[in-house]
Amino acid sequence: MELSFDTLETPALTKAQLAELLFEQIGLNKRESKDMIDAFFDLIAQRLVEGEDVKISGFGNFQIRTKAPRPGRNPRTGEEVAIGARRVVTFHASHKLKEQIQGDTSEG
């Protein structure tokens, strides 16, 4: 099944728009659509908070990285400041997604 995104008016794809697409194109009711989208993103967020990587086949991988503390500099004042250790999320697109993106850029 192929989803059509022709109705999107903004360049950002929101959870509300995803739920609307499920409603229009798959036939779920609006409440089920919203609940499904919320559950999907809640599950991804929960796994990342727990320190687990999330792989979505054909799309990409979300990974948690721990960045070490490091010295930094305030760009306005030039004053040195300490940047504390922190966890960050990184995303790496799958080869399939990269190929799809590259295919789209060759048209221009």
C-alpha cells in the first residue's frame, strides 16, 4: 500500500498529519489513528530513554551516544565554559532510504 502525501501543506510532517493519513488512506477512525501514532512514537522514545538502539528496517537506525564532557567557548563573550557529559540521539539512514533520496535529487 502506498501513502500519498499530496495533502501536506507544510514541509514538516507532524504527528497529526500522520494520523490524518492513516484515517484517510487506511480507514482507521480518527481516535485509533491518533492512538497508533502516539503509541509508535512513545515506544521509540521509551527505548531510547532506556539506552536501547531503535532499528526501523528500510528506514534507518536511531542510536544513543554518550558524549564526554569537554571545554567549550561562549561565542558572544569568548569566555571558556565547561560542557557537561550528555546523551544524544543520532540517526543514520538505511541504504534503501539513501538510495530513494538520491533518486529524487537526480531529477533536477
